[in-house]
Amino acid sequence: MDSALPELSAVELRRLIGSRQLSPVELMQACIGRIEALNPAVNAVCATDFGRALDSARAAEQQVMRGAPLGPLHGLPLGVKDLQDTAGLLTTYGNVRLRGNVPAADNALVARLRAAGAIVTAKTNVPDMGAGANTRNPVWGATGNPFDPSRNAGGSSGGSAAALAVDMLPLCTGSDTGGSLRIPAALCGVVGLRPSPGLVANDARPLGWSVISVLGPMGRSVADVALQLASSVGFDARDPLSYPVDGTSIWPLEPVDLSTLRVGYTEDFGLCIVDPEIRRVFRQRVEAIRPLVARCEPLALELGDADRAFDTLRAESFVAAFADTYRDAPETLGPNVRANVEMAAAITLADRAWAHLEQTRVARQFARAFEQFDLIIAPTTPVTPFPWTELYAERIDDQAMRNYYHWLGLTYVVTLATNPALSLPCGVDEHGMPFGLQMVGRLRGDAALLAAAQSLEQAFASTAALARPRPDLQALGMPRPELKSIVTHPPLTEGSAPAAAGLNAV
């Protein structure tokens, strides 16, 4: 078995499987070996399904040998974010109340990816109920950043990002409300796409018409993300925002001539608090991009009180999801979830109406900006990764944050606009930690955004200071038991949850 197999891109692995040069069983065994070797150092993977995954890989191999039709993700191991239901596999949401939850069915996204040939292999770690951009919870513990496990991996898709960064899995799923795909991608040096609302159907969103929460793909390259996205899209009657989309309109990506692009850039969208170091690094990236494109000009936006608008819309969504649990079993909810629900107590109907009006104004500001530009770029995060022991960044540029997610302003203002946004790994910051370039495209222009990002990724690939950074796997060293030090209950064992085929706890 080639231990370097997991380091190949998902696109290349799928090509090798389709041409009978690689067995899905060999790939699965290599990924399992990588998880067993490296997960103790970062704690990215939580529940695993190795037994069923190997069975599925054997079936996938037989399909190849029979010459049967193969799906676009055929035989590729998949990590699923632990906020997304997986049939027969523990899905805890990082929450003590759900420590034994084994769903009977996949959610819509997982079902689509299985239908495309992906093999669910493991769940990836999340903050408690996905609240916050630091992946730590009382069930599985904390996920360490692969570049320095004492620092945070971002969230809420932190487990997916860290698993990808050390090549445990070729593809992982994510989700994004205020930046949960983009932030961990930036902090771990991988690619995460927040798609346009409705592009990827979500049958589990409590507020069916809300546009602030989406599901999306994560990978180690733009092409890998596009491949997964193409298998994720389409109409689902359970999601009123979803609409018919042909995946071939997304994958394969069309080449983009960077010299034709008009790029607008902003360090802070006119209102976000950003560390001076991140501003310096971003300016360097702007200067690297400037000679490659037709125009690269500063962007001025008037976004009003976007912070307050996001506060209100976020609180509304948390009340919809957690009000009953907050009333009946508040002790089972983490502090971040409780803070959002409690914030809603002071919000009036007039506040909600104002917030929706303000969001509409923000969206129209972005629409006007895209009359002048093809692409908008900004930093993804305002600070270098901080220690995972700190729940959130309490101060940035010597300014106190209003709440636990205020530091995510660079991503949640784009959430309000609803435009697709991608974090592209782009070298490292002044601390040697990954730097993510946030790229924003036109609403429902997801394919064009991915194509432009791939061209920029290719242009940067030959320059060490701009290419995707890779963690030093040797430096990860021994297991990090401290990553599980915040666990407040005995670790899960196979016998502590309802029986499920292939259920294991990492």
C-alpha cells in the first residue's frame, strides 16, 4: 500500500480509479492509515465508519472491474461534518444531549454525495452545535491547527479543514452561516466555498426561507472543491430555496484569463476590525495580484450597521433551532448557543423588519459593486490563529469584541450579501500560519468564481510565498491528549451509543 496516496488530489484519485490504476480499497486503507497515524495529533476526526467504508470500497472496486457506470466521486473517501446526519453513523453535533445519536437516514447533501460514489468514512469535529469559529466541544474535545496544534483550527468546519490539511481524506463537507466554511479553510490552508443560497439543498434548515445558512464543499484545491460541488447541487422539494442545476455547468471548470478580470479589494469592508499584521499581509497579496489582472482597485462600500443586522438574523435562526431545548434542557447547550438565544429576548418585530431591510441594502450594495468588478477580494480572517483554549478572539487591534462572533465580521458581511465566497490558501502570515484570501463572486456566479480562483491558484503555485502552505507532518509529533482535556464526560465507546454498523469513536 502506498502511504503517499492520500496526498494526491481528489481529481487525480478519481482519474486513477476510473482508469483502473488505483483500487478504491487501496485508497481507503491508505486514508484509514493516515487517520490512525495523524488524528491523535490534531483531533480532527471524531466518529469513524471504517468497517462499512471498507465494504463500500470493495463494492466500488467490483463496479470498476465490471465496467459499470461510475459516479463523479466514485470510490473517494469522504469526511462529513458532525452537524450533518449520516445513516447508521454517530452524529453528535458536539453536544452532550446527542452523544448517542445515530440517525436512521442521511441528510440531503450526504445522500447526494453517496449517490455520486463518495464513501462516507468518518465524521469531522465541530464546536458545540456549530456555534463559534473555534472547534471544541464537551463530547470530542478540541481540534488543533495542523500548523501548530496549540492554536485553533477555526470553525465550525474546523475538523474538516484540519483533516484535509494533513491529507487524511480527499474531500470533506462543511456548512457556513457567519464564515464556518471560509474561516477554518483560511486558518488551516485549504479551500472552502460558501455557495449561493439554494445551490446546495439543505433539508435540515429550520427556517426554510432563510439565506444565511448554507452547506458547501471543502478540499485541498479549487478543482477538488468544484468536483464535489458539482455532485452536491440540484433541486430538493424539502428546501424551498433550492433550484435545478446541472452539475456539468460547474465541473470541469472553464479556464479564465486573469488579464481580463476587474478586481475590487477591501481590507475591512469599511467596518470590520482587522489586525494590522493581517492588513499588511493582505496588501502584499494585492500587489502580487495587481500585475496579473486588468484592474485592481480599492472598493468602497457603505454597509450601514451590518453588525446589528447580522446579530438580529443570527439570533432569529438560533431561536428557531434551539428555543425548545433552551426552555427544557438549557444545561445541554454550550455558552455560545445560549448567548444567541438570549440575545433574541430583546429583539422586537420592528428589529427583525429593520434587519431584513438592512440585509437587502447590503445585498444591493454588492450588486452595484459587481457592475464595476468581476471579483471582490478581502482577507478571510482578521487575526492569526489564536490558542484553542481561548473560546474566541476577545480583542483585535486593541479593540474589544462585542460578542463571541464579532471577530468574524469579514465573513459575515458577505453572508448578509448572499454572494458566493471562497477562501483560497495564499501563503502564510507573519507568524508562519496560513493566510486565506477571501474571494467573492456575483450572486449565483459560483462556477465563474471557482474558475477565477483556480486560475489565481495556478498563477500562485510556483511562488512559495503565495502557494498553498503545507503543514510539517513530522513536527506534529506525538499524540496531543490536551486536545481532549475539555471533555466533561467519559469518552464515547462503541457500547455507549445505540448499535450501528461500523461505529467507532476516535
